[in-house]
Amino acid sequence: MNGPDVLNITGPPAWMTGGLCAQVDPDLWFPEKGGSTREAKALCARCPVHPECLAYALAHDERFGVWGGASERARRRMRRSVSTRQGAPVRALDKRTGVIRQLATTLTDPEIAARLGCSSRTVLRIRRTGGIPPAHPSGHRMGAA
């Protein structure tokens, strides 16, 4: 039989049921070319699962729509190579760099690791490679107001 394997279809991740996105028109997340993403991003900012959503979009290379408060363009920037201080381009070692950069503004390494399903050591390695400063243990980045 050469049809689709309907027995092995997996459902959406459990965190998706907690998303505010399910409560609004799906067209909000996929604006026309040149359309505004402001309203979708504002809703994402209030959503309890936006970090998981962004991590999912980056891990699954979602190329369309607003996911986790990030537009297609913003996610492309997160995936692009990072530059060293000397200006030489260095390929990002991990797809999670952009997500960790965002989460590190408010969460500690162990909290980030728990959200992404990896070890704190992995978060530390990605943070160091990406030049991402650590969050203060209280969850507030050092030097931030």
C-alpha cells in the first residue's frame, strides 16, 4: 500500500493547547506580504507558552507566520550565523541559540534547560558560543535596569 501512513501521525505538542493563538482567527498569524505582525506579536507577548512556541518554530524550521512572538524575518535572523567580536562570521552551533538569547533575559540556565528539554551544561555551551550573557540568579540580567 502506497498511501499515507495514518497510523503513525502524531498530534500537536501538549503545550499548544495552552496557547492564546487557538482563541483568535488563524489569519492573524499569517499576514499578507507587507501586512503588519504587530497585533500577533502583542498577543504572543501575553501568551504563557510563547517560549515553547518559538523553540518549536526554530526546531521545526517553520518558515511562515508569527510563532512565539517572532516573524519569519526575526526567526531567520535568529538562525543566521553569529559574528565574533573580530567580525569574522562563525556559524551558529545550535538552532536553539536565538531561543536561548531571548530566554536568557529573564530565566536562569537551569530554567532554560527545563523549557528546552536539555541540560544546563548544553545551555551554558550555547550561551558562551553565541556570546549571550547569563541572567542574574534572580532572573534579571546583570546590568539591566
